[in-house]
Amino acid sequence: MIDDDVRTLSERLGRREVSAVELTRAALDAIEERDGALAAFVELDARRALRQAARIDKRRARREKLSPLAGIPTAIKDHEHMARMHTRAGSRMYRYVRSPIDGELAKRCRAAGMILVGKTSCSELTILPFVETDLGPPTRNPRNREHYSGGSSGGAAAAVAAGMIPIAPGSDGAGSIRVPASFCGLVGVKPSRHTLFHEHHAVDPHDISAVGPLARTVDDAAMMLDVLAGDLSERGDVRSFRAAAEQAPRALNIRFTVRSRIAELDPEVEEAVRRAARLAEQLGHHVEEGEPLEGTVDEFLPLMSKMISSIPQIPIARRFVQPTTKWMLDLGAETSVTAARQAKELLEARVDAWFGEAIDAWILPTSCVLPPRVGQYDGLGGEETFRAVGPIGAYTAPFNVSGQPAISLPLAISKSGLPIGVQIVMHRRDDRRMLGLAAQLEEAAPITSAFF
């Protein structure tokens, strides 16, 4: 039952074929059965979740008007606040920190009637694209437990892909939603800048990071985007994301690339992108191959390191952080606000020039590689680890800097059975048309997350 997509579960709840309490119990049972081998969750809130579900059932029995996601179980990423739960951000530095309040992400999920069953794992301070912290075992990929699920939203992706919860919000500062989505065979959306709320301006003044859904289908992802957006009418947006996902776009000018200046592309990833480009052409879009985007990891470092070093630290506990985190904190402390701003402006201008005004969308790899094996980076130092994983985000991080919307779709499977995500990127504030194109490709593609 909990393995169904959100649309199906929402319809069943609406017809009262299943209750929110039954769904929540099914999620908690699935977590107990499956999470021991995956480590997707770091903390559960079972009693409160069941009480919240019972309240939703009573409201539904009174025929109150409810959100389509009312009664759907979900979970909050470890670096976001959830009332009465720890906010460890994957770090021993914060292992005793407990939040008295919900953060904005948890508030919006609760306001929509979603049932928060607990907290999902993330990499320390959300830096690395895999989850292996000092707080517990590594978060493994449900598709193949010898591999990582990605990061930093690796716990959220593993929880959805393993059928423990049907959907989850994540956050994305350099690919932290899209990379786990690609590795776990899910749909992952990074909205464009200013499309949703942003409550971390003190740490991220350039709005590099964004919240978004990890889901099994584009339709499910759009439903959660509506939840996270709150009242669209307050901003003049009268069309919901879900309605946009149901509308196929007119013929678009699309470019694709399978080349990168800083990353070597796995041949199976390249073929997945080329196949997606051919499929878009068959759907009536004009598609041509384009040049790769210029850029280096070192150009992104001032921006990312300054953001990480702006996170409030507990000095006496800082000695407990992992080597990559320490290296990043030290680097950020040496980076000026001006250097970070200049890096952002340079990279954003470069992405805009590369994208082109006449182009509606780009089709790209989500990650240049297949999911890394657990333990693959053991023994490396802090900077060595970061540079070893840097190419994983070569196709995702630029659009955090530029603010364009991006979505990863599960459009292929490797010969070894590992998922391969393909990324669509569009102009800023073109999120709705991006969802329409993604849904069109999802429907036409021979491989989706439902086939795993």
C-alpha cells in the first residue's frame, strides 16, 4: 500500500478506502522492516505522527476541505528544523541540538495535512554528494545496497525509493536533490530562484540552495511543489504546479550536451542523454547538440565554502567534524564576502550566456557517473574527498548559482541495474513549462521509476 504513488494514495484517502492512520502505520512498519539495511532515517516521531494522522481522519469524516496530500506520510531532512526533534545536520557537532519549533518546510507540510514520521539522513552540513557521517552507518541505495544513495538528501531519496514513504522534501545547494534522485531512480526537482520560500538568507544570501521534492512521478512532484508554494494566489500565480504538469508544452527549441570540461562521462550516461534527446525530437521539439558549459570546481569553491562557514558553529564541538567539513570551514573563513559575491556573479553570467535566449531548454546528464560504491572514498583527506566527488555535481551545481529550474528524470537503467537520471533545465521562473516537458518525456519514455 505505501509503495503506491501519491496520486493513487490521495485518491484512495479521498474515497476513504484507506485511512491516514493506516497509511502512517504502513509507513512505520516499512521503516522498521527496511531501514536497518539502508540507514535512511536518523530519528522517528511515531506517536505524534499517528496522533496527527488520527486528526486528519476525523477532519475527513467531518467532510472538511483538505489538501490532496492530507494524510500522506513524509519526513524532514536532518538539517531542517522539526519541532521536538534533533537538528543534527549530519554532524556530531550538533548531536545534542533539539529544535523547539518547526522550520518553514515542516510547517508547510503540516499545514497541508502531511504526516511527518521523522527525520531523514544527510551528509555533514549537506556538503558531500553521498551520506556517510560519524552519527551512524552510510545511507545505502535501495536499488543496490553496495552503492550510495547520493547526497546530501540521500536519506530522503532512499526512503522514497525503498517504499518507506511515498514522497519527501529535500534541499539542493549543488545537486543535493537531483543527484540522489538520479542515483535512486526518482524524480527530483530544484525550483528556480524565488519560486518557493527561502528561510536561510543568513547562511545563503545568494539563494543558491532551494527546497524541492523527491518523488516517484512528475505528477507527485508537482503536488508537493504546490504544498511548498503555499497560497499561489498571494504571488499572482494562479496556475498550480500540478495543472502545469498536465499541460504538454508547444514545440520547444532544445539543446543537449554530453560533454564537460571537468568530468568524464560514463558511456551509459551519455547514451541515456542521447536517447532522451531523440525522444524529445520524436515528440515534436526541435533538438540539436550544443557546446559544454565552461567552469571548474575551484570557481565554485569560494561561494560554497563561504556558505558553509556561515553556518552557526559550536566552537567546543568543532573538533568532531569530518575532514572535508573542516577543510571547507577553514577555506570559507579565509574567503571574503566580496570573493564569494564575485564568484556568483561570474558563474551566473557564464551560465546565462551559455544557455542562450533562443533556447527554451537543455537536456543534460544529472550526474556524469553511476552511483559510487559504499567506501569508495575511504582513506582520502578532506580536500581529496571533495575533489574526488566534485565531478558528480558538474552538471547540477551551475544551475544553483544561476537560479534556473532543473529536474532529474529516471529515464534509463545501466547494464548493472543502477538508475540513470537525465536532467532538464529551463529559464528562470519557467518551472511550470519544465514540469510539462518532464511529464511529456516521462509518459513517452520506456523506462521510469515504476519499472525498478
